[in-house]
Amino acid sequence: MRPDRHARAMLPIPDRTAPGLTTYDAKDPETSYPPITPLLPPEGAPNVLVVLLDDVGFGASSAFGGPCRTPTAERLAAGGLRFNRFHTTALCAPTRQALLTGRNHHSVGMGSITETATSAPGNSSVRPNTKAPLALTLRLNGYSTAQFGKCHEVPVWQASPLGPFDAWPSAGGGFETFYGFIGGENNQWDPALYDGTRPVEPPATPEEGYHLTEDLADHAVAWMRQQKALMPDKPFFVYFAPGATHAPHHVPAEWIERYRGAFDDGWDVLRERTFARQKGLGVVPADADLTTRHDEIPAWDEMPDDLKPVLARQMEVYAAFLEHTDHHVGRLVDTLEDLGVLDDTLVYYIVGDNGASAEGTLQGAFNEMANFNGMAALETPEFMRSKMDDFGSPSSYNHYAVGWAWAMNAPLQWTKQVASHWGGTRNGTIVHWPRSITDRGGLRSQFTHVIDIAPTVLEAAGIPEPTTVNGVLQSPIEGRACCTRSTTPTSPSATTCSTSRCSATAASTTGAGAR
């Protein structure tokens, strides 16, 4: 292993100048100097792929017992580790800024979403320059960096083509490449897109087969292939954050047909079935009890019979949307395998930036903007039935009913926006790194949080936490490198976290549950 000659705690890394007198004799052909070498991370630093889905409950993905088929998540879980006590915040922007900085969301000014920022401390939506993002640290240590998808960390008064761009991914955020959108949600059929800081039009129309998730995956795959073709010795950091499955739930009709009739029994029955599968997988304790439905969430049997087919259709659309998203995440994984770098890539697959969303009203919405503008009453049962076959299509801007969001968070209580219960803040997460994970298919139940990702990536890469960045003294990262903390086993089923950098002991079932 080559010695690392760089002082990496100060970023940018200071240049090392040759000492003493430097001369050159044009008559002496033997005159030579050390070659110019590119900046690289320490030897053995892995590629890193972080996938962050949007508004997915703990009980949605089949990898955690849910009804929505996610074969890519299952594939990664079989070759890696499932974390069943991984925590986010209860909202989009706070989770994302916490992930990207390794600090708690109030520490980086993101106490809420950017649209509701105030000048109050911790809620300004402005990241202090004393808390540099992970991507910048990696780039200044020799990584190639790229982000594809949603960026909800730009203060709203800076979210125009004139910036300023300090908070944008490809400027102050540390990503050399950005292709995606700014804000909380986007039309999957006709999105507002940016390439870097330049607004661009989608490359095709819905009639020509365009969908945002597929477009983002196309760009991510092309970028990874180009990066390994031109800089094979340089690792990359890719952050893939599709707008899915945040509303509107837009997905091609052929994917919806795969779920026709699957949810006709309603959300109460679905939740019980999910709970049984979760126990079978071990992602909740065998002795856990299913949380009860609160009176504010109607039972399926209380819903009008003439509305139930529409409600079932909403869930069919959502399940298709999640499976479609997982399919395109699979394209990234297939690309890593095709490039021969999957074993050397640390993959985080975070199934949701918070729990499932209850913004869809008690009966769901064909156009969620009606509810946001105080006109939900316009969407009568008769109107909803007339639009049933159009849910998920380019003519819709749809969301599912609160009952489905509650079911998607099984076995936990409540939903996104309710931070008092795990339903809003616990998300299934998968870590895959074949080179270093020996306990393939293992389960980890130590308490982990989204702020733990940044220090884990730095530890895996052998890069120290920076003390200064661009001349600014940095405050310490608040997360902990995942699996390096000591935990005391509390059950006979406790297992050792088997990675090359892990010495922790973690109970495989403790604390996962729904009591």
C-alpha cells in the first residue's frame, strides 16, 4: 500500500512545493523532475452510491415485508445488511441536508422544509459554511462527484436561474455534476429540470415515453460509465435521489396493471398481512404487537362502497410507482456490476427520506393541488370515479388516501409529518459492500440515523473529518461512523457486525418493534 503524503484535514489540500533551489540545464538531457500526479483518495477508497427514495414508509418495500415489489432492494439486502432501526427526520429537506452534511438538521438550518423557513435559529434553510457537505470533502480529496434527482436544500430565495448558487449541488454543494430539480416535488411526466445551474427541457414528451425517474437513471448510468472510462483509478461518489415516490404518483400504465386487484381488501387487511411478512423476515421482533389504528384514520369498512374501487386504484398506482423506481435503481446496480466495480462500491439504499405521506386527504386526490389550495371538496366521489383510469397518467397530479399512508408505515404509528412516532422517522435501509461485508443477508438493529452516513463514508474511504474547508474552521460532524460504536447485546440472537472496519455488536431484533 502506497504511503499517503497528503495532509487531508485541511481542504483544499495544500500544495507541496519542492524545497531549495530549482535549476534547469537545457544542455543536460538527464535533468528531470517528479511527475505531475492527480489527486486521489487514500488507496482502497471505495466508490460510493447513495440512493435516497422519497416518502416511502417502513412497510412499503418487499425488502421489509411490504406489498410493493422491490427486487433490487431485495438483491442488495441478500448480499449486504438490512438496517431496521435507521432513522430520518419527518420531512424531506431536513433529512437531505442532514444526510449530506453528517449534522443534525437544526444544526444546518433545516428545522423544516425550505418553503417554511424563517430567520429563527435552526430554521433559516441556510447551511453554515462551518459545516461543509460530504460531497465537497470527497471532491477535495480526489473523488469524482455527481448528483442526480431531487435537491430540496436550496433556500427558496436562491432557487432561480440567477442563484446565488452557494447552496446548489454543483456549486457550493461539492458535486461536479448535477442533473435534476430544485424543490420538494416535480411532475414526473413534464418536470422542471436543471443541468448544473442551467434550466433545461426534458429530452422527450410523455407521448414519446418520457418519465423523470428513467431520465435520471439514464444520466446516472451514462455518467458512471464515462467516469470509469476516463478516470478508472479515481473512485466516485454518486447521490441518486429520484422524486419518486413523492406525489404526484406518476407511472406508466403497464406497471399499474401488475397490481390490479391486489388491494381490494383495503388498508386494514393489508397492514396485517404486511406485519406477518415482517415477522417472517425478522425485521420486527417475533413478539411485537401491531399498533392500532387511531380514530382519526377511518377503517376501510367505513369508506363508501362506491369509492372503494378508486381507493384501491390509488394504491395500485403507488405500488407500481415504487416498483418502477426500484427497477431503475437496479439499472445503476447492473451498471456497477457490468463495469466490474460492484464489489468495490459502498451502496446505501435508503428506502425513504421519511415515512409515507398523509397529504392525500382521507379519500385521496386526483389533483393534490386542489387540497393545498383549499378546494378538496371539488373532488367528489363521482368526480374521482370518472377519473379512476387516469390516476398516474400525465393528466393527473394524484396522491393516495391517508389510510394507505398509514398502512405503508406498518407496523409503526402515524406517517410523515408526525415526528412523535416512528412512522414518520424510521425507514428501512440497506448497505451493500461485498468487499467488506462478510455477514451477507445480515440484519442490524442498532439505532442509526441519517447523519451517520457521512462519517461512515469518510471512514470507509480513509479520509479524516476536515478541520478547515476553504479557510473556514469546521464544526465537528455530529453523526457516528455506522457499526463502529459499541453496543451491548441484549438478546441471545445478537450478532457481530462483520465488516472490515466494524467491531460493534448489535442485536438482530432488539428495539425494531411496534409495541
